Amino acid sequence: QSHILFLMLMCVIDIFDRSSERTSSSHSLPVDCSEYRRLERGRPIYCEKLYQPFCGSDGKTYNNKCSFCKAVLKSRGTLRMKQAGVC
């Protein structure tokens, strides 16, 4: 009986976690900027001129992931991606 109760509890926790992920992702989308964090230590980050726009939570359109991640680092992680594409 204790095993069944434990499994039921785990299912409820899983459902709660999934529903909170859906609500939080409507506000911002995850972007992995870790590759740029490694370069940040005192060196400028130069971005290619590739145009694949990112819309930031600040309402600004960034040309690509690199320029968006530079802004994320500058904001100390407060900037989030609102959507892929132009704002």
C-alpha cells in the first residue's frame, strides 16, 4: 500500500511540475548562452552577421543568438527570449 501511495504522490508532483512549466514558458523561452559565457572573461564577443532574429523580453529584436546572448550577459541574466523571430 505504501508503494501505491508513493507512486500516486509522484504522479501528482509530476503533473504539477509540467503545468508550471507551461505557464512559465508562455512568458519566456529558454536559450542556452553557455558557450558565450565562457568567452566573456575580459574578451569582447564578436558575432557573425547571420540574420536569425530573436525577440527579447525588453521588446528589442536581436539579429541572432550571439547578439541576444551578449545582451543577456550584459543584463546579468535578466533578459529573456520572448519569441523566436522579430518582436
